[in-house]
Amino acid sequence: MSTQRRGIGTTATVAIVVVIIAVAAVAYYAYKPVPPTQQSSTTPTTSAHIKTVNVNMPLGAGGTQRLNFVPEKIIVVVGVNNTVRWTNHDSAAHTVTGSTFDSGGMAVGANFTHTFDGQGNYSYRCSYHPWMMGSVLVRNG
Ligand SMILES: [Cu+2]
């Protein structure tokens, strides 16, 4: 009796697996992803696609003249990654001061974000430490 039941159970299991595989195969062909070649030329247009570039003030930058913003110079592209976030990892306060943007005093651990909408080379500095100077080169996408 128990042997017979096991036999029926195995047959039913095989049938279910076959059905699952068939459904999966149909689903795969019905919802085949768009080939990458058709997506690669699409330019991201919404802010949801814009990546943020990170720049740091490293530990010791406030007291060591060879230390600076990291990276010191960056290149960003409008519509792709033109949002920049500076984070103060130092034990001293700093600023990110440019002609069109200014973080004001940034305490330890603070961050400041700015989105660059137009092309140009935007230099900036820390108003507390004259050796700290960086730049953001903005290109149109
Ligand atoms: Cu500084």
C-alpha cells in the first residue's frame, strides 16, 4: 500500500515539475528582455538616473598642507553624474566655497551636496585652509 502511494506521488511530482518547466519556458520567451544594443544609446534624462560623485576632506587636511580635497579635480557630465557630495572626514571644520556655491562651515562628519547644471570649470576652495583647492569640470552630456 505504502509502495503504491509512493509511486503515485512520484508520478505526480514529475508531472508538476514538467508543467513548471513548460510555464517557465513560455514565460521566458514571452518576456524576453530587450537586447542591450537597443538600450545603450538612451541618454538618462530623469534625476533618478543621475549619479552622485563623492569628494572627501581626509583626516588631517586641516593641519597638513600636502593634504587636499580627494579627489582634487573631478570631471562630471550633465545628466549623468553632475551631483557632487563633499564629506568632511577630518577632525577639523572645512568649507566648500566656489563662486556659485558655498557650503558654509562644515562640521566634522558633515556633508554638502551641489548639482552643477551648466558646463564650465568650477574651482573652489576651503575658506579656512588656503592650501585646500579643488575643481569640478562640468561637461554637457
Ligand atoms: Cu579646510
